[in-house]
Amino acid sequence: MSRAQRVARRIRLARTDLLAATGYLALAVLVLSGQWLHTDRGYLIKSGQDQTMWEWFFAVTAHNVAHLENPLGSLLQNYPDGVNMMANTAMFGVGVPLTPVTLLFGPTVTFVLVLTLGLFGTAFAWYWLFSREVVTSRLAAAVGGLFCGFAPAMISHANAHPNFVVLALLPLIALQLIRMARRAEAAKHVRRARRNRDAVVLGLLVALQIALGEEPLLIFALSFGLFAVVYHLHTPRTGLRALRALTPTVLLGALITVALTEIPLWWQFFGPQSYRSIDHGTMQNDLKALFQFPSESLGGLVAPGQNVAINPTEENSYFGWPLWIVVAVATVLMWRERVVRAAAVVIVVFSVMSLGSTLMIGKHDTGISMPWKHFENVTLLDTVLESRFTMAAIPAIALVLALATQRALDYWKVSATDWRPLALFAALAFALLPLTPTILPVVQRPATPEFFTDGTVRQYVSHGSVVVVPPPTPPDARALRWQVDSGFEFPLAGGYFVGPTGASKKGRYGPDDRPTASLLMKAQRTNTVPTVDDAARAQALADLRYWRADVLVLPPTDNTDTLRQTVDQLLGFPAKLVDGVWVWDVRGLV
């Protein structure tokens, strides 16, 4: 091939790469278009309170950076104990560099931008890996990248969880390891300078992924390790030789990662408000979830199944039964290829692990023990929601689809009349069209009370906190948005975060329930003013002193009159109506 031909080929391939990137970006924007069109007050309704929490993370990170304050912790919620930001997956890897965006346009724009770039970047990064290391056809690689970036779990998490959407570094880590292994297999001795460069690149990639999300990194490491073991089973000597050659470089890369992340990781596990483990409860996949269509898809609109998901943001499988048929047939036909065998093992193992300790079918516990029962108490694994293990199957399924597409195209090159490529493309349409994502639903959230936006709140805060009635919790975290809109003029009692509880330092969502907070939540829930005696009043004063409260604020909410009468009786004086909210100034009381 002449130089001119090589240049022309590179330009043609670059155009193909650009076309794939443009397609992925357009689809990502379309999926999140509802939020893009309403960045002022739009809210991804299926996120629950998670969008509010993530916007707070991005906003407080930008606030800390702009004021040269420590971003690893914050006293702005859960006052006076604060929040360990590293232990809450604040995603400094995007929150810090996007500080200008957050300060100029607000945290909602940052939130939807991160989600959009996450879907696009994950798809394109896997496309890049497939096109450079797995298949020769850019079309085949595009199919694999499309599935990786827009699989049902990715769309589900795009409602609320940027840390499980921004996964572009994982295929880059895999690509680095693959190329290191190939160099090790091709040459007995790799130059020290080359090994050092590899170690630096690997260390930087892993360190940055830690700054984006540790749980996806753990799942990826387990699945990639299993893939590598199965891939080398029929040539164990080659695998051992590659392992020996890679070990020094990987260890050096690990040291570089530790050097870059030791302070944040120390803060996460040993700093203020750190915790040792978290009990998520039962979070496994229902068996039906593996075969049904996701709610946010064409298949989910036409043929919705039983709602067996943990919640709308955790549809971690929902691959649909047609995809399983296509993958199974393709795997059988290509079984001789060891990369297919390795992918198949990853798919099966992690899908089974996602089913939890006992098998659930249609929300019915069958009592059948599953393999996860032997791993659920293992350190680090006990922090993972087991249903998320099926996300390890996504790139493995994409790999099978890419290889099947490549084989079909190869058949077509041999004979333009071969029926097999048409059958393959029909099968792909049969499997993937039902999984086509729909636009994520958005609603308009209520405006922040003027009390917080017009500066009035400053008149009631000296050096203490604002206690919203009732204090914010994971089920209702709106107060975090009000705090952001005020420009962080005050710290909040309570909040939505993960922090330690009790002497065991076991993690939980939200703060320990103070008696007064529990009393107010019960009054709101039952719409009944509780009996308030001297003991309740004394406890209220003790809780206000604990919170170092300056003011209590009751915004428009459910059962407002009941809450106002309850607080009036607890404090012994009536509230004042200021800018549409009820206010109790308690600075002279505590």
C-alpha cells in the first residue's frame, strides 16, 4: 500500500470514527432532551431525590473550589457533623473541572451535561476499543459501542446516577492492559522506559476512575479478571508468561494510583463522617428482570412486563428475551473463538451473581440458594448492590454482537448473495429495536421559596443552622436545592447523604434520626398534631442545641397547618409568616 493510499485510508477511517461519535452524541442528547429543554426548573421525575443530591454535590464542589476550601468534606448539610464527600461519590473527576460550568450556569446544567457526555463517552470509548483491538469493521465496532453506551442499565442510571453513566475510562483501562499484554507476549523483554510509560498511563487512568466512581471500577476489575483467566485457559503458559511480564508494570501503576489518591482515600475511609460498610438490604435482580424490556424503551412501551425492578433507576438488566436468543445463538456458532467463550462466562457468572442470595421470580422468593450467598459478606463486595453485577455483562454482550456483525460482513465479502448476513442483521434488529431508549420523562419542580433566594434568610442566621420543618431526609431533600439557590448562605440540619450511624460506624442514608425530627415527620405523615408535654419540649430544645439552630423554617408542604401547630407547641411561641414561609427565630432560645 502506497503512502497516499495509507493517508486516504486513515482519513476514511477518521471520518467513520467521527460519524460514530456524532451518532452517539445525538442519541445521548435525544435521550436527555427533556432535561436539556428545561434546565431552569426541569427535573428527571424517575430520579426520586437523587437529582437534587447530585446537583448539590456538583454545586458544593464548585463552591469549595471557588472559595479554596477543602472539597473532601462539607458542613453545609448534616450540620454540625457534616458530610464526607469522598464517601458519597461526589465525582470530583468531573465536579472539579466543570466548576466554571456550575458557577456560570448552575448545577442542573452540570448534571445533565455529565449524564449526556457519560452516555456518549462510554459508547465511543468501547467503540474505540472494539475497532482497534477486536474487529476490523467500524460498523461491527459501532454496534458494540452502541450497546455499551445505551444498554438498558445505562439509560436507567441516566435518570439519576452519573457515577454509573460516566464509564468511558473502563474500556480505556482495558485497552491499556490488552496492549501491555500483547507487547509482553510479542517480546521477551519490554524496555524499561516502555514499561514505565505504561505504568504511568495505567496509574493515571485508575486514579481518575476512582475520582469518578469506585463501585463501577470494582465490578469492572472482577469481570475483566475473569475474562482474562477464561481467555487464557487453553494456553495457560502464554497466560502465565503475560502475567509475569505484566506484574511489575501493574504494581508500579498501582503505586502511582495510591500516590495520587492516598489523601482522598484516607479521608473516605478514616476521615470525619467516614463509615466502614453500608447495609443496602435485599437488592438483587428478579429473574424476570433479565428477560423483560426496560420501562424507558420501545419494547417497554409496547410490551411492559411486571414491575420487578428495585426502583426506576436500578433497571440493571432488562435485556429482553430476544437479545438473549440472539446472543445464545451467536455464542454457539462462534464458540471456537476463545474471546467468545470468555465473554460467555462473564455474562453467565455475573448475571447469576446479580440474582442475589435466593432466587426471586416475579417478586416471589423461591427459597433457592444462589452463589451470591457465599460472597455477600466479603469486604468491599458487601458495598455493591448485587443487581448491578449484570452491568459487567453489558460489554461482554456487546463483544459477542460486534464479533457476530464482523463475521456476517466477512460472509458478505465472500459472496454478495450469502443469506447469512441478512439473517444476522434481521436478528440484530429483532434484539435491539425493542431496547431503543425513549426520552427520559421530565417534570417542572416548584420554585424555591423567596425567603431563600431574596436574601431574607441572612437576617435569621448568625453562626448556626437552618432547620427546615421537617429536616431534609432522603425521601424529601428539596431543602438542598433551596440552599444551593441561596448561594450557600447557611448550613442545613439533616440532609441526603451517606454517613455513619452509632458506634459501629455502619453507613446509612441520611442522618441519625433526632427525636424531634421523627416527631415532625410523624405529624406530617399522619396529619395529626401530637401530644406535646414538657418532656417533648425539653427534647426539642436539646435537639435544637445539637443542631446549633438559629431558625426553623416551614415552607409550603404537605399538612403545613399540622406542622406549624406542632412546632408552636414545642417552642411555646407562634411562627411568623415571612416571604411565604413560616419562621421561628430561636437564637434567643438555644
